[in-house]
Amino acid sequence: MKKILVTGGMGFIGSHFIRNVLNTHPDWFVVNLDKLTYAGNPKNLTDLDGHSRYEFVQGDICDDALIARIASRVGMIVNFAAETHVDRSIDAAEDFIETNVQGTRVLLDAARRFGHELFLHVSTDEVYGSIQEGSFSETSPLVPNSPYAASKAASDLMVLAYVKTYGIPAIITRACNNYGPYQFPEKVVPLFVTNLSEKKKVPLYGNGQNVREWIHVEDHCRALDLLIGSGVRGQIYNVGSREEISNNDLTKKILKFFGLGENWIERVQDRLGHDFRYSLNTSKIQKLGFVPKWNFEDGLKQTIDWYLRNEWWWQPLKKDAYTLK
């Protein structure tokens, strides 16, 4: 039986990945390590309680001794564990450096020590910075513009250094914005949906013209699973949908679902260092056969429906959501 360590598995993307792995690989055993910070929610995986091929361990990826104990009994690490919210990083960057950089180093040392078959490092398109026209390829320079993005870029470089220096069989993925069920309600889609559900306005940064590419979390997890089996070790893969939309248009789509007008938008001061546009060239992973199943219209509707049906999940979390200053 293949045993893997998934870090940050109680988070949004990590929990979807674990569920997908257990459903599609009947001979895999998953150890889920999560620190259970504000964004790590055990309710994301309550359906796996008592599962014979699943184990949860509460702990910190910066804990060398704990990571060594777990790594000694698995053959692969999939690293989702990270501080991820840009606004929080602007207010205080310390936790981002500690978890995203130091934590990645701890995991890499464990993978090296125990000779793991793969270290899959889940990163972000934000490491590339902003692009006015065209799309970023895997060889584009890293020009991060927020403390969060800088910490992820540093972790990516750490992985590449271990590949070159020690021959670690690692893959780095850089995905566009994810959306879907179980996303912490300080991120834009669940924030807007839950605000409107509570009859509150939605806070929109600046002029709202910033453009993002969006992929459903289930498609992202399918891409990661594909790369575990078919990705070339030592390589970087962009993961995206090629579906781009401005924040203005995204907001209007959500408002339309609720039958509301633009008077429900609250314009707020723009984020410091706000990147204008992200866009990924995904031809590399497409050559491996990856095609997203969700289009944005259907995926957004499915996501909104889920939040409206699951107030029990998100209402207790709203008190911990980041509040715009």
C-alpha cells in the first residue's frame, strides 16, 4: 500500500485532494498533518472519520522531530501547508516566512533523509507577479509583489535548490485562483456569497478592474493527481483553466445570482501592491492530457448553491475571517 503525507490537509484545497485520493486510489493510505490554524477546519473532512486508509495528526510542519517521525513511514509528501491570505501577509509577514519557507525546508530535509519517491510542492501563480498582456510560462521570472507571494516564491526556490543540490524528486505546481466548497469565508467568492446571504454588502477593492484566472478546486486536485503519476520530476507545472474575469464582472455574476444590483457593492480602498492581472500558460500540463471539467459559470453556481445549503459550516467561521481595514 502506498503511504503519503499530505500537509495542510484540513484546509480548502488539501481536504479536497485527500478526499479525491482516497476515492480514486484504493491502495493508498493518507496521513493528514495540519496545525489547525484558523483556516484548518476538521469539519472539512468529517466524512472520513473512522476511514481505514486515513489518519489525522495535529502538528506543525516546522517541527523537525514530528516531521521525521511521520516521514519515516511514508513514501511521498504533498505539501499544501501554507499561510495564504495576502491581506494578512501585508499586516504581518512573520508567520508567512516561518510556515512557507522554514516549513518547506523541514519537509524537504525529511524527504531527502528518507528517500521519498516524490515531493509535490503546491504553489501559486502569484509568485510571477502581475502581467499586462500574455500569460506566464513555467520559465517566467519570479517577481512577487506581496509578502505572501514572496514567501511562496522563496519556498519554490528552496525546492528547486534541493532538486539541484540533492537530487530530490520534486514537482512544483503553480495554480491560478481556486474556488469551490469548503473555502474559508475571507476569500472573495465565499466572502461575497456569505455576506449577501446575511444581507450585507460586498467589499470590492479599488475600481474592480483587476483580472484573475479561476479554476474549480476539483479540477486542481485532478491536475495534481495526474502530475503524481505522469509529471516529470524536477519540473514546474502551471495549473489553470484559461478562464479569466475581472473582479467587477465576478461581483456582478454573484449579485445576479441573488437578484441584486450594484448598489450592494461597497467600494473599499485598494490593496497595497495590488497585482493587476494573473494569467497562466498551461500548455505543459495540457500535453499530459489535463483538461478542466468545470466551466466557470457552472462551477460558480455549484459553489454558491453549496454555501447557501451549508450555513452550519461557514457561519461559525465568519468571526475569524479577515476584516478589511
